[in-house]
Amino acid sequence: MRPDGPQPVERQLPTDEAHELMALVRDLARREVRPRAAEEEDAGVFPRGVFTTLGTSGLLGLPYPQEYGGGDQPYEVYLQVLEELAAARLTVAMGLSVHTLSCFGLAEYGTKEQREQYLPAMLGGQLLGAYCLSEPNAGSDAASLRTRATRDGATWTLNGGKAWITHGGIADFYTVLARSGAEGPRGITAFLVPGDAAGLSAAPPERKMGLKGSPTAQIHLDGVTVDDGRRIGEEGQGFGIALAALDSGRLGIAACAVGVAQAALDEALAFLAGRRQFGRPLSDFQGLRFMLADMATAIEAGRALYLTAARLRDAGRPFSKEAAMAKLLCTDNAMKVTIDAVQLLGGYGYTADFPAERYLREVKVLQILEGTNQIQRMIIGRHLLGPETRA
């Protein structure tokens, strides 16, 4: 980072309250998140205390209604909070994004009684959520999931397995999508499952190239029973709930990608300004300045696109295509920016003494989460041309 620390990004915030909120986030990132990021990631430590602090600071439920403990903030503001946190530590920002995704189904499709009963604890920092859609054989083709929900009167029994679950094994609640009816997307129902439910267990966390502080694990459901009051939405509505949640979740991933890319650019700027070669600062070399210019332009383009999509969402307008575009552009750009940051630092960029290599390892997964970037291209194409036809 630069000698005086990362330079604050010029934020496009709609209210004085949002500016005060962002100042709080920057202070929290500076004091609580950034100082321990490298050490804890290297040791694989999950910062649960940070999430408690986020909750007590009112940051775990920013886009949700105030009456249930949320912040009543537009997505335009929430996403910029994510970006700020991602620049400090991606594990924290992505964890917040996943938690927000986990709350989406209940907040948007739950009954008033369900919201009053469950949301305050989910949004207030006492509970941490996980989102269970993917399975070992149902990743990009989520409509083919096999986890089964069987109803017996007012009780449901869930059997099956989920894969690639962020917060798997440490979450206090899981939003689980399970097949309750016929094959295909119309036979899927959503459930809110307690983390300590009998029959629910987690496999050992996956061994990953990055984000080692964020546990990712398979979840096993072996005769897990929940009452019908934990069903979210109508029977068979689960796949529609999942798709709506993913549209919003993709914007969260886009904002996280921009945050990591900004951190990588700041690191490269500081390094080039402080190092001399051939009798002059590295920052004086035109070829390196061109690389920095391309990096900064990619970051600003991604930021503008995710904010455009967020404003469409806040206005109640369709934003699925724009969310896919933002996720695609921001994560692809972040991959390129972090690669260039490592290159600009030369040999130092390849060592763990500087954070550039960690940014590169971490940002790769953002091209895969919430639908791979190949899936995003399919979604965009479908909006442009309609669904594919098969003979």
C-alpha cells in the first residue's frame, strides 16, 4: 500500500447517512480487518469476531428492512460497503455477501410471522448464515439438484448433500434448496435449517488456493427434520427464489472483485513510487504507467457497471442482465489487474512478503462463485437473443 495508506475511493453515495456509514466502515476496516488479514489468512483463521462487530455496528443487514433489524440501505450503498471491506480482506466481504444472500429468501418471500421470528437475530450479528444450492453433481445446472425434502403432515425430512458451501460447518443457519416434487425447476422448495439440527453435519473444509480463512465444506443432511414453519415461500417456488437471490448475489461478488482489484492497484502504486531502477523511480517509466492506466480504467469501468445494476435494482426495474454483466466484467477485470500487480512488483510480487500474490490467489474464485463466468455469458446471451433452441 502507499506510505500513507490506501487512498479513499471517491464514493457515489446518495445521502449524508450513507457517507457516515461509509466512514464507519473505513474505520472498522482500518482497525479491525486489514491489520490481521495476511496473518489470519495464512493460518486459516476465520474472523468470527469481526462478523459479530459487523452485526453490532448494523452492517450485517444493510439492504433489509429496519423493522426487522436491517439498515434500510439501497443496494447502491450496500455494495460500496462490500467493496471497501473486500479491499481490506476478501474473506470478510465475501462472508458478508454470502450472509446477505442467505437472508434473502426469508426477507423477500417469508411470511410476516417468519420475518418477525427469525430475521432480527439473523441481521443483528448473533447468527451467521450459509446458502445451500450447489451439490456435487449439480453446480451450474442447479435445477438438477437431488437433495430430497419429504413432507409428513407439518414436518419435512431432508436427505442429501450440498457442496461448496461458504461457512459450511460454522454457520448458525442454512438456507437449503431441496427437491420436494417432480424433476426440474418447478419441484424445488426452500427451507431455513438451524445449524445445530440433528442429522446435519459438515465434511472437513476444502483445501483451497486462496481464501483460506473462509471455510468451504460439503454439508450432509441425513434425516434432518424441520417443521413447515421453516419452509420459505410456497412449495415448488424454491428455484425462483434461488434465481432472484443469485441476481443480487452476483452484484455482491462484482463489488468484492472491484475491492480486491483496487487493493492490488494501490499496492502496485506504492511499490513503483518507492523503488528506483536505472537512476529513476519505477513510476517514471512510461510502459509501467500504461499498465497502471489500464488497471485503473478496468476498475472504474467495473465499479460503474455494478453501480448501474444496483440502481436498477433499487428502482424496482429488471437487472438480471446487468447483474450478469457486472459479475462477468468485474471478476475478469480483477483477475487481470491482480496478475498485472504481481508483474509490476517483479520478484517481490511472487513472495508472501507482499499481499499482491494473495490477491491473485483469492480473486480467482470470484470468476466461479454465484455462477461461473461462462454461465454469465449464457445469461447475457439469453437476454439478448432469447433461449437457445434444440432440434
